[in-house]
Amino acid sequence: MNLVVGITPSESLRMALLDLQSQFWTSDWEPYSYLMLPLCSLGEITHPLVLEELDHALMALRTPHPITLEPVGFDVFTRRDRITLELKFQAPALDHLSVKIGTIAKRAGVKKPQVRAPLTLPLATITTVAPDDVSAWLQLHPATAFEPEVISEITLFRTWKNSETTFFIPETDYLLTEYSLPIS
């Protein structure tokens, strides 16, 4: 099973992104089925001892305070023969966290963890969309305002087939802070 450590967006951000996905102009825009911010791809892991070590390491991972996740706009990326529309984030603490996750994964026995850089949340595959349509969409949506979010947990996801799959299944949540966030 292929594993990825990432962040599930809050319900409010997820609903806003689903609304944006519903505004794609043609069927050439292929929305991602599960919205998540990947931090580190771990690849295929089947050995039970590696899985157990990884679980213990992620359970012990802590940050001194919750991390602020600040969306800063959309961009287009090429990832393995796919062109994707993604929401970029500015969060130096998350960059550091993704490197930490890659390091603890190596110590747990994961062969080649891949830290995601830059940190982006994929929204749609746009490989077959006309460049003018993508440009027009980006020009219409640069000012889409998303509120910064505070996160205090990460999630281990699995994909049902391989690393190219865009369908993720949440497996386990790991708390990053020692205390809980205030209820709003």
C-alpha cells in the first residue's frame, strides 16, 4: 500500500475548494476526488515492522504550538506527465515539518520518502485544458480570499493502487501539539 502523510483541510476550506471545483468551465478539468495537502510521500510500505516504527515515530512527533496554514493563491504545476492546478500555502513551519517527517520515515526504515516542495494542495488535473482557459481561470481567481487556518494534527493516508492515484483514504490522525485548540 502506498502511504502519504498530509493535512486534511478544515471543513470551511474544504467546502470553499469544492465550490471552486464546481466552477471549472469544461469537463477537461478533472477535479481531485480527495482534497488534502501532502507533506511527504512515503511510497509502498508492506513490512509490518517498518509500519510499526513509522506509527510510533509519527505518534511521538510534536510541535511546540499549532501551525498556521496560510493559502496564498493558485498555480499550475507539472507532476509526472500531469499538469495540475494547485493551491499554494505559505507556512515555513510546515516546510520544516515535512522535512522532519521525511527524516523520521527514513529512520523507521522507509526506503525513499519524498518531501513535497513547494507545499500545495492539488485541485484538478488540467493536462488537456486549453492554456488560455487556465490563464483566464487564474486571472479570475487570484483574489479568492482564504482565511489562515490553525492545524494541530497530521494524517497518514493510503492510496488504493499506486503513487499516481488521486484517491486517498485517511488511515490515522496524529496530534502535533500537547494541548487542544479552543472551540470556535
